Amino acid sequence: MKKPLAIVITGPTASGKSALAVSLAKALNTEIISADSRQIYKGIPIVTAVPTQEEREGITHHLIEKLNLEDYYNASMFEQDSLRILGNIFAEKEVAIVCGGSMLYVDALTEGIDDIPTVPENIRSSLMAEWKEKGDAWLLSQLALLDPIHFDKVDRKNMKRVFHAVEVSMTAQAPYSSLLLQKKPERDFDILKIVLDGDRQFLFDKINNRVLNMMEQGLEEEARNVYPFRQLNSLNTVGLKEMFDYFDGKTDRQTAIARIQKNTRVYAKKQTTWHKRDKKAMRLNFHSPLSDNVSNILKMI
């Protein structure tokens, strides 16, 4: 019996993923699941580039603007939610589309995710305070004690990863390395992964213009509305951090805009590097006409 198919559309920010997903969903009469770690939150549609109702063209979108800003969400939760929604879609349709650029979310669905527990805030804040007081050498010593296997492999210059391994080990009361995925899980559906790729300078120019368009659409006002809650993790994102610095008087408005453009370009480069490691994904050029890319995908399936 033929398995249903999940078409995963990913690639760097501003590469046209959403428009391609909508056009393909119309051609296949199906629905879209967002794989974006910030579009799932309410109240920040401009900075996260949530497709407008007009841009969605009547296509059902899942996992968009579902959570309050203070709600916790991670890649493991996305994996479970997306699998549940895919099951519902496949009950009626043979194909579903997953679209987004959040690298960990895409990998969680396509590759599976490590069995990492949610770290309680009291453990995180206590460990953070102790790290700040005692320094990096102390934190490294804690990892060596809790998980010597991971200590031997971890990038000891990347203290965020060291911190994460320590807090997870403390929460699970087991070595972080013992929780890592040993093999790719079996899915009851096939996956076709499409990566949008193309000329870097073209993409960078598009990013720069996109940021200017966001400012015209009201990004500054949107940032001011959520500024009182700037400590929330959901607001730790490019576009808001730079505006918050502007509101704090750390920079001026034009510099803030320039930094949003630069940091978005940096993020796009990280996404591109991430996707290059996947040799099995099919690649389409984001320069190509939308109709051509849709036709190419339809030929693939």
C-alpha cells in the first residue's frame, strides 16, 4: 500500500517558501503545517512574516499564531504536534505540506529528535546564576562530572551548548549523551524534502528590501507593543532585539534597521550552511518562476 507523502519545503529566510507552499497546496488540494518557531506565537506577525489571510489564498495553515508569548514551546513539542496534524490530514488526503525555515523543527520531523526533557525554570535560573558567579571553567567541570562522554566531544568554546548539556543532565538525572537519538525513527509516511537555494547576493538584496517593507508595515509599532515583555524567550528574535536596543537608547533607529538587515543575512547564511549537509534533499532555485517550481515538484511526485 502506498504511503501518504509529506512535502517539506525549507530554505533560508526570504527565499519564497510560503508562496511556493501555498501554490503547491492549491495544486494538490491540501493543507500546510508551519515549521517556524516564531510564527506559532500571537502578536508578532510582521517580524515573523506570518502569511496574511490574502497570501494564504484560502489554504488551511496549521501551527500559526496559536500560542501566547509567554507559552513555552520547543522542537520536541513541534514533532508531536506536526505528527498528530499530519495524521489528521492523511485521513482525508494523500499529500500534506510542511513549510518553514526553523532548522531544528524541520529536523525534528524528518530525522526525529533526542529525548530531551523540558528543563524547569528553577534549575535553569539557579544554574545560570552559579555559572555567572563561578565562570566557564566551573561549568565545564560540571559537565565533565555529569557526562564525561559528552565532555570529550563538546565544543568547549560554545558555552551555550555546554550549559544546555549540564542543565539537561541535571533535569534528567542522567548523562546528556545517554538521551541522544541513536537511530532515525520510522515514519508511516514518505517525506520529500525541498530546499530552496540560489544566488546569495540576490537573497541578501531581497532580505534588505524585506526589512524595509516590514518597517513600512508597522514593525516598530509591533515591537513597542511587546516591549514590556522583552524578557520572554518568544521575543528573542531578529527584528525585535534590535528594536528593543533602539527603544533602550543603545542605538538610533537607522542603525537598528541596518542591524536587523545584517543579522537576518547572518541567519540566512546559517540556514544555508545547515541545509548543505543534507545531500538527499531536492533543490530548487528561488530565482525560478513560482509556476516552474510548482511544476517541478509535481513531476517529482
